[in-house]
Amino acid sequence: MTTADTQSDYIEMYRRRYNYFPQTFRWHGQTFHVQTVERCWTKTSGGLLSRIRTAERLCFRVRAVALPSPADQPPQYSTFDIYQDLLANTWHLERQLGQCNAQRKP
């Protein structure tokens, strides 16, 4: 399980839907288009004894397709946990959960 203390990869966020949800991002030279946001949550700091809790991260579990997909190959879908670091205003990929190929219709 990945924790807040583990390394994550920096990603370039190209577009966001409604200026909030991730839509298109680049990771390791590959562009991905988000098909579905499966889950979103916020990670906060401040601890149990603190009266003030501060949101540090906006987290998203997304299913995305790699672009461009060659015409003779099925699209490659992957599920990712990504987040926006609100303090640094940067985006990161925490982990890739899995990938699959979609079947093309004839």
C-alpha cells in the first residue's frame, strides 16, 4: 500500500474538467485521456488533537486511455491514483493499479 511518505511521479496536467477533475495528463512521455473518475477524496493534515485541519491533497482514482492509440491496436486503458498537491500546486501519480485492452468493434 502506498503511503503519503512514499515517492510519487510528477505528471503534467494538461486539462481539467470543470477546473477540478483531471481530464488529460502526461506521464513518462505518454499522454492519457481520463475516461472515468472512479473516486475522489481529500487528504488533510492537522492530526487528531489539532482544531484546524488543512487540505493538502485532492486525490482521484481515474481510468484513462493512452493517446494516440494506433488504428490497428485496441485502446490501452489503465487505472491510476493521482493527486494534486495543493500546497505546491503540482500533480503527481501515486500508483498505477492495472491496465487492460479494450476490444475494437469490426
